Amino acid sequence: MLKHAEMNGAKFSTVIIGAGQAGLAAAYYLKKTGDDFILLDEGEHIGDSWRRRWDSLKLFTPSEHDGLPGLPFPAPKGTLPTKEEMADYLSNYAEKFSLPVQLGTKVLELNKAPDSYEITTSKGKVYSDNVIVATGTNPKAFIPSFATELDNEIVQIHSSNYKNPQQFMAPDTLVVGAGTSGVEIAIELSESRPTTIAGKATPHIPDFALRYGGIVYWWFIHHILTLQTPIGRKVGQKIKNSGAPLISVSMEDVKKANIEHLPRLKGASHGLPQLEDGRTLSVSSIVWATGYRPDFSWIKLDVSDQSGRPQTKRGVSEKFVGLYFVGMLFQYGLTSGLVGGVGRDAAYVVNHIKKSKAP
């Protein structure tokens, strides 16, 4: 790790912003090319983003599809790793391949200098010919604006801050958002209190298909559900508009847990959450499993479209030479957002960098 004084003003061929699975996968391939690079991450430890998730979280995909390039995930086939196991795996991955990670370094701004990129960090400025942004597509937790109109007596937290049912004692809880995280949290809460869930459920991938379907099913979602096929483009657009499919849980599980499934919320009325059908709900607590939104405001360049997502072709910026993205939702295919699929996107981006340097 570079010292503060060594960091300020340093120049690299490539800077990777973010040392999660996407950034580490890109670093693995960059090291093979002999590139002069560094990874910058604001966390104090590799894997911190996983460790901050709720206590009982497990990956949605089985262990054989949870490894990064060069290192299979060390767990029996068919098992679902815990968040702590994944965090440890990422830390071990960086150590095994001696990847140059600069921790405790928050990137504040990315600008274009005359002959390079200028990255302003909490430890000074660094410069590079290429930048790989690996911070994820949607890093900003989203809570609807009408949440501020709800009664102050209603306890409210976002799913990103949820840890376990003991975190807040409440007679009942409404979970808003019927994606995988919302469903899993609702089922866990239902064991200790009456729980309801509001929102339209996304399509469900059957457990047997992903966990027991073997290489055939993974081959299908990895190679067929991509931007190169008509069905892949259709699925990709739907996921970007409506959210990722339910994996490892289903609305049938919600029903079995005696959780009432309600319509979407449309706002607040007299301090209470109001459903699309006009009903108001008297609840004591709410978990907002309403997902995340893009936030690339720290990139002081015109890189995003109207939705806030970067405009790229398979992670290669369409506007700025030398600017890349890895780890975005459906960057190339359905598995782009999964640990086991991000390596393909990382390899494509690094290969593009390699070709751009060729004489």
C-alpha cells in the first residue's frame, strides 16, 4: 500500500476504482498483461460491502458459480455461501494474486486532464491513462420521497441497513419491495412478528434450475441471455426496467410464511402508507427493500444516459477513450450482475485496454 505522500501525484497506466468482485476480476486480468495499475477502495478491508449486509444473507447462486477468474470458490458443489464466506474469499483472492489494493481511499472526483485522467481521492490526486469504474451500477440506496410524509412513530430503515429482526423491536413490519432481498427479509421477519410485503414480484427462477440444473442451465443464462441474442436483449431490458428475477425464494414461500402480499405503495395519506388501490396501512415499522439507484455524480464527465447509467458498449465508454466500467447490471448478459459472471466482462474490458496499447 502506498503511503499518503507517495499517493499524491502518482501516475499509473490504469486505475481501478472499487475493489469488490468486479474490480478484483479486472485486476486479475490486468496483472497478466503486465499493466502498471492500482485499485482504490474506500473500505478498510476487502469484502466490507458483503460484511455490511444482513446477518443471515447467503448468495443466491451455488458455490460452483461463485468463483472469480483463476480461483474456484472453496465450498462443496450446490451450497450457498454466506456473506462472510464471500467476504473472506475476496480478501483471500486479492492476497493470492498479490493485487495492489489501496484501502481506505475514497474517490471524490474523476476528471479529464489534458493527457490523462485525474482522480481526486481522500489521500490526494492520482493520474492514469485508463480508468476502470467498478463501483457497481446502483450504489445509492433508494427510498421514495413520500417516506418523509409518514408518521414519525413509524420506524423506517432501508434494506441496506437491515441486520436482523432484533435490530428493531416492533409489533409488525411492512416490507416494501418484492425482489429477492425484500422477500428474504420478509420471510425472516415473519418468524417473530406479523409481516406484510408490498410490491409487484419479479419473475422467479426455479431453485432446481439454478442449483441443480448443472452446467446446462448456467450455460443458458451465461451464453444465451446476452445482448447478442433477441431473447437476451428482451430479458435485459425487462431487468433494467423492473428489477432482477427472484432467485432462491418465490412468492409461494411468502404464502407459506403467512405473509400477506399487497399491491404497490403509491404514497402517504395522513401519515400512513397508501397502496395503489387507495387503502392505507396502519403499521409500526417499514423496511424499504426498494433497491438502489445509479450515482455517478462524482464523475465530472458526461458519461450517463437519462436513466443515470453510463453509456457503454460492453463496458467501454462510448464517449471517452480510456474510460471503462465493470460490474454493471446486464452489462453484457444476465450473469454480469453475478459473482461468477463478472469475469467475462472484466476480461473483455482488459483486452480492449491491451489492444489500445498495441503499436
